[in-house]
Amino acid sequence: MNTENNTAALEAILFAAGEPLSVEKISEILEIGILQTAELLRQLERELEDRGLTIRTVAGGKQLAAKKEFYPLILRLGKIIERKLSAPMLETLSIVAYMQPVTRAEIENIRGVNVDGVVAKLAELELIEEVGRKQIAGRPILYGTTEKFLKTLGINSLQDLPELSVGD
């Protein structure tokens, strides 16, 4: 395959995947080297500059996505179903994201309310998961965020979270 065909193939793969793919995985699918794959990604990014799509780095992989400025138009299509998170779910998710690994009791101590149902729902949505057990009496479960959390927020890693500012 020539470079033009490889770029078209790369675009098709990213479109069809619908989720981030590692450079290594893309390389494997295209049956070309990693350096050539990285160059194809750069070339495709250049070709997409004046178009409605872009390549995002999300959760350690590459994903074809609509540019942010077109999101309001896409919403008008009615094709995107947003799952709304309640305020308690967002608060709990924020605590887990910034303090992980964290126990349920530590979350409750911060929020001041029972979080059993909220933690269960966030785990069901695959936004948080068990990441181990704390080495204290009772060995409570430790929670952390998931790769789906990164994908949902459209960020590559936890370092991309906004800096936490504490009120006066």
C-alpha cells in the first residue's frame, strides 16, 4: 500500500474503531512499523486541519473525533445520548479522581453522607473500579477511576485534570 492508501486506511480504522487505539495496535492492524504509523498519524492530522474531524489522544490512544467547535451542531442531530450524572455522583467521582486510591469511608467523610448507592452506580457505569484493599483493620476496598472515565472526559491521563483549587 502507498502512503495515500495507508492514510485512508488509517482514517477508516480510527473511524470504525470508535474508541482510542494505541499506536502499536494501529501499526499491527496496518502491518507497518510504529515509526511509519506515527508519521501517518501526523499526516492525517495535517489533512484534517481544515475539516470537521480531528485526532485526539485519549486514554493513551488515538481517536478520530469531531472538533469541539462542531459539538453544538452534532447535538442537534439528536444522535448523541448524554448520560447525565447527578450532583452526588459528580461530587463522588471528583473525590475518587483527585484522591485515588480512596475508600468508601474516606469519601463519606468528605461528603458527609452515605455513598453506598452512588459508588455502586459509578462502578456500574464503569467510571470507577476496585483497585485494591487498604492495609488497615477490615481491609476496606480502595477505588480508582477507569479508562472509561478518561474516555468519557476526553483526557489522556489524570494529569490532564484541572488543578484542584481549595476555597478560601
